[in-house]
Amino acid sequence: MSSTTHNHIHENNHHNGSHVAKKPNLSTSVITASEIKSEFAHHDASVARINNGSFGCCPASIRAAQHRWQLQYLRQPDHFYFNELKTGILQSRTLIKDLVNADHVDEISIVDNATTAAAIVLQHTAWNFREGRFQKGDVVLMLHYAYGAVKKSMEAYVTRAGGNVVEVPLPFPVNSNDEIVSEFRKALERGNSNGKRVRLAVIDHVTSMPCVVIPVKELIQICREEGVDQVFVDAAHSIGCTDVDMKEIGADFYTSNLHKWFFCPPSIAFLYTRRNLKGSVSGSDLHHPVVSHEYGNGLAVESAWIGTRDYSAQLVVPAAVEFVNRFEGGIEGIKKRNHEAVMEMGEMLAKAWGTHLGSPADMCASMVMVGLPPCLGIGSDSDALKLRTHLRDAFAVEVPLYYRPPREGEVGVVTGYARISHQVYNKVDDYYKFRDAVNQLVQNGFTCADLSD
Amino acid sequence: MASTEHQNGDAVSHPKKKLKPCNFITEAEIQSEFSHHDTAVARLNNGAFGCCPASVIAVQRDWQLKNLRQPDHFYFNDLKSGLLHSRTIIKDLVNAHHVDEISLVDNASTATAIVLQQAAWAFNEGTFQKGDVVLMLHYAYGAVKKAIEAYVARAGGSVVEVPLPFPVTSNDEIVREFRKAVEKGKSRGNRIRLAVIDHVTSMPSVVIPLKELVTICREEGVEQVFVDAAHAIGCTRVDMQEIGADFYTSNLHKWFFCPPSVAFLYARASPKSRDLHHPVVSHEYGNGLAVESSWTGNRDYSAQLVVPAVMEFVKMFEGGIEGIRKKNHEVVVEMGEMLVEAWGTHLGSPPHMSASMVMVGLPPCLGIFSDSDALKLRTRLRDKFGVEVPIYFAGGEDGSVTAYARISRQVYNKLEDYIKFKNAIDELVRDGFTCALLSD
């Protein structure tokens, strides 16, 4: 499962200009399997950790870089503040700009996480409603599978300020991008009716639960054709997981966490804000909700100082880039091998259990939804959570489960899916452990009804 | 250490009369706890960034590792109870009635955004009328002033500043100005919806007669009182019942030995507090500010989890946190008086209006005539003399004291730190230095 056994280097797919990561390290400088193991020796070895998607991971060498920054600050914080912090943040932002093919470093702000980025964009939307740039009843579109926190943020900022939230229903399991595109078009039509405008579309790049790669470029083109003012892509997972090219995707706002698939410690995300926003009015700039003396100096500068805090996680991006470049093919190589491995493991599990995958390979990145045997009797969100806990406590398998309610007329269908991840530290044994745990539950005639509340 | 002053119910910090003196932390142990500080620097600015002892850093690392080891398990089983433990300790420390009233946030700036965002919604939803007043002190922290612009002014509120004298010689001067500002706020028939009052101002640093000002607010029908007490906990007395504010925030990483960064926001249980929301919205939205604040997405919460370890640390000192506070105050006033005598200047406020920091007048001959001069002199002191101390430009005529250094005293400070500062200034004076000589 390690990088040295899967040497598929697909050099011809590098459209995205992430030239920073394209150093094909040869022979001696490529990280070995035992070095990888050592980098993640702090992981609980007794656990089959197949949920990189939730909390990510951070190798020891990046942790060490973070500690160095932390100690430097504690040693003489005034000196750090005046002489080191700003340049360190700028260096991180510059690397990210190159990684995601943004035009200008001003377009890249560093924030805590995608949840914070969503609050920034939606607070801005709330002001637009309250200050009359958007009319009451104008629409903000989101996907049905938008992340729970983002849905709440829509309620807290958009609905509260008088906006109308329209959800795009999405099929799951899903078979092709067309299914998503057609639902999206229908929802846009709904939004644009009754004399109202769709002011903002919030689109996931990779949905969380259930996990599917969304055809964002196509959806954004449709948005432009249909006169949607602004598009915000919630790409919490994407950097290090799928292709991330700002110019190709064409969104106004785009956010992704670096602590999920880019090996940074908790927590750091970037929020890309395209300069020369279409349809924006002067004075409607984005602001960080935590206001400091930097207020008004642009989001990137505001975000670089939001009061005394530990900024060390935001300062280790150079160390993260160095780390990924130790792998064959850099971050591109890691992404491809993760994708291939997770598909292979997903198919192995689906075959072992007689189920299926939630989406085809071209709609998956480093995660895949694997159907669980129906006999396990997962009948609710609560069942899914309880079974997940049971897998953790009784089998030492860490994997998130998704409850998919049966549609009308569906009988005996798969109602539970496991979202398995693959990251460089995973081994094939992790997935066998999961396979065996589920097989054992099936053998024992287990159902979720057996679990207490 | 006087135990009679413990009327505020902070039972956790009772002096340990049972312990023999040899059980208290020794000077050598203190130096060891702070051995990661740059020893070449006279660190007289605890007020800005605080400090964190090695034993607390170690506990923080443990929490971080626990999360990295198995983050799902940590999230489901360890995080919530750890945060609740911290909040419970703080509730006792500050004499709040209920742990629901205590939320943990990153810093006072975040707490300010929470309170002011609530005010902005009130203006926008018509609960407050356009033109209703928000009061603040002239010496409010820069970030707070910007937050008032970003949320209150932008939403249609009217801002009234309370001018404050500096140097200041008595609480009466502050009370008088405050009463005048309240009258001014009410004069146009508008209601004063919110008063933002510092407990200890930042620059220049003065302890504000908070209890008196809050009483005036209640008498004059000010609807909400928010106290920005960024410095207060571990620096001055903090008793929620005694102070009587609606909202109160203080950083624990300044004077309470926590690593960066953690603050608490106290919100007195009432209909007003139900309207507070953390600006970073998670799935916990609507479950109360304390719960919302305990999960603002995937982050490192370790600084918020070490409060129990900090309690262990302060208990190693005679008198606990009360003992530390008192000693810091005594020493910083002593050092301040030593410096003003050496330089022929004066302190910016009397001892009873100072806590662990004091404003020390700098010799007029240094020619500090602008904020920029003050900053450049500060940089010079850092780069050339190894002295870290913030400098405040107060204005005034040529020949008078125009600038003050804000010296702090925390447990790691030594007499030599202040002597080093004294000597640096003496040398600048002897050399005929003036700020005009410094390049931009």
C-alpha cells in the first residue's frame, strides 16, 4: 500500500499548474515505507484508521516544525509579532497561491477552517441583504448534501437576513455527473422564478456525507449562463484530494482545509476570493468576523491578525510542501495513489459483502462510499452513529457511517454506507480489519436494534 | 497573605495555610518554568502577550498528541468533558452563578465580535433604533474601536466616546467624564443600548472604577453593559456578582498562565444572552453560546483544555492567584517608583488605579512627539538594549513628559530587568539621544 509499491506516475494529467509540487524526486530522496511509518508513529496502532476525511493527519516532521514556531513565539512574542509573523504568513499564502493556480497572493487568505470561511462569505451575504444590494426573498442555492455546519450558517446569516434558501436535491447512490447537473438546473430555474434572483450558489467540491465529487466546473458555467451573481465553493476536502485550479474552476470564493489532505496540523484553511468579482459593489468586501486593528486592510491582512492566538499551524505550509515533495510525484502522486488504493479497497469490500459503491470511480477522489450489508438493519442516523461507535469500541475500526433512507417502493436495499478514506499511512490490513469486523457482525446475526441508546 | 479579602467566593484560590513554606515553588523552579524565555531580554511586557510556564506547555502537548493519536475518539469522548472542566473552574474563579454563563473563545477580540454582532442584528432587525447609542471609552483597545465601527456604526448605531484624562489621579475624574458622556448619549432622546467599558485599559494602562460605572449605567437606563477586561483575570479582582455586568470577557493567556490562546466570555443568564452567537457557525448553532463556542469546526482546542493544569501551577505559589496578583502589584509599583525617581518623572496613575502594570513617565529630553516616535524608540530599546517594553505617546508640550512606558511585573521578572531598562534610558539621555535621530 505504500508509495514505493504503487509507482503509477501520470505526468500527463497536470493541467492545474501546481508546479510547486511537481518535483519528481528520484531514488535516494523518495520517502521509504519505514519512514512513512515513523512519521505517523503517533497514530494509535491498534486502530484501523480509515477516516482521514474527517480530521486529517499530520506527520511528525511537520509537528516538529510547528513546535519550533510555537517555541519561537513563546521565547520572545513581541519580537515574533513585529518581525516574523507577517512574513511567515505571507510565505504560506504564496505557496498556496501557486498550489491552487490563483493569480495573485491577495486572493489568498488563511483562516482556521472551511467553517470559518463559510461564515466570512455568508456574513458578507447577510450585509448585502441588509444593506439593500440583495432584495428580500432573493435566493441562495445550496446542495442537499451541503455540510451540516454550512446549512446552519445559511440559517444564521442568509435566512435571518431575509434571503430565501433553495436546496438542490441530489441522488444517492449516483451514477453520473449528468444526474447532478440536471437537478442543479432545475433548482436554478426554481430560484430564478417569481421575479427573484439567485444571488449566491454554494456548491461543494467534494460532499462530506455522502461523499461524492461534484462536477463544479460544469455547475459554475451553468451559474454564469443563468446570471447567478456569485459562486462559493465549499471544498473542505479538496486540496491534496482532488484537482484544485482556481482559474479552471472559475468560482468567486473557494475554500479548502489544509489539515485534512495536505498534512498540516489542526487547523488551517485557505479562502480564495477572486479579484474583480463580477457584480460586486464597492464597499461590499469580505471581512473576517473577528475584527482587529487591521480592519479594512483587505481580508488576507485582516485574517493574518485576529488577536493574540497561536498561528503556528498557519506557518508550517512550507514544511508541508517539503513533506509532500518527498513522495514520488509529490502531491499529485499522493492523490493518484490514494484514489487508486481507495477504489481498490472499496471494490474489495463491496465484493466481500455483496453490496456496491455509492458512486463510480470518476466521482470519487481519496474517499469512497461502500454499501454495508442490509442485514445489519441500519434504519436511522442514530443507528449509523451507534454502529460506528460499536465498530470503534469493539473492533477498533474508525470509519464514519451514513444512513441512506430507502425511497418509496425500495425494499431490502442498502441503507448504510461507510465512507472509507485512504491516506499514505494506510495499509491493506486496515481494510481487511474492517471487512472482517462487518463479516463477524453479519455472522453473529447482529442488527442495530441490538445496540442500546 | 491576607485571606480576609476573599469575599468573592473564589474558593479555588484559598491560600494553602496547611502547607509548609518549603512546599511552595522556589525561585529556581520559577526560573526553570520560564527557561524558554529569551534570557538576553528584559521582558517587561507581560501585558501584551502574557506567558506560559513549561509545565503547562507540557500538558498542552499531551492534549495535542491525544487528539492526533485518534482524533475521532478524542472528538467523541474527550473534548466536550475537557472543555466543561475548564469552564467549571473559570466559573468558580470569577464567581459566576452557572457554568452555562461561561463560554470559552479564542481571545477578547473574539468575545467583542460576539457581543457586537448581536448589537448589529438588533439594529438591523429593529430591536434597536437607528441612532441609538453605543458608549465606549476613549482608551478602548484599538481592535474594539474597529469592531464598533464594523458592527455598530455600519448597522446604524451612533457611537459616543468617553474622553478620559491621562495622567489621571483619582477615580472621580473618570466617573465625572463617564456621567457627562451618558448625558450626552441620552440628550438626543436616543437610548443608550450598550456601554463598552474596559476593566483595565491597554494603552495607557489604568484600572477603571468599573463597579461604579456599571452602577451609573443601571441608574441611567443603559440597556447592556459589556466589560472588555482583556487583562483582568490574574491581574485584578474579578467577581461577576460584584461587578454586575451583562457581558464580561478576559484573556487567560495574559495573566493566567495559559498558552495562546484562550479567553472566557461571561454572559449573565437573561433573554439578552440567548441572542449571542459565535460568528463561526457549526452544527451546534442554536444550542447556546457556550456549546456553540465549544465547537467551531476542526481546530486545536488544546489551549482551552489546560485550565486545570494552570490551577495546579498557581497553587504552587503562596496565596495562589491572589498571592501572585498582590505581589505583582507591590513589585511593579515599587519598580515604577524607582524608575520615576531615577528619571525625575512621574507615574501615569496612582497605585490604587494600577494592577500588575504601571505607566512610567519617560524623560522629556528623549523628544517623543508622536505614536511613530514611540514605536521607533520601542524598537530601538529592543534591538539595541535587549529591553522589551511598550511605549505610549500621551501628547503634551515640549519639555513636559510626553510619553510613558507600560512596565509589567509577572512571576518570572527580576530586579535586574528593571535596572536594565533604567540603565538603557540613562544611557540614551547621557548620549543626548532624541527620537528625531531615528530613521523611519
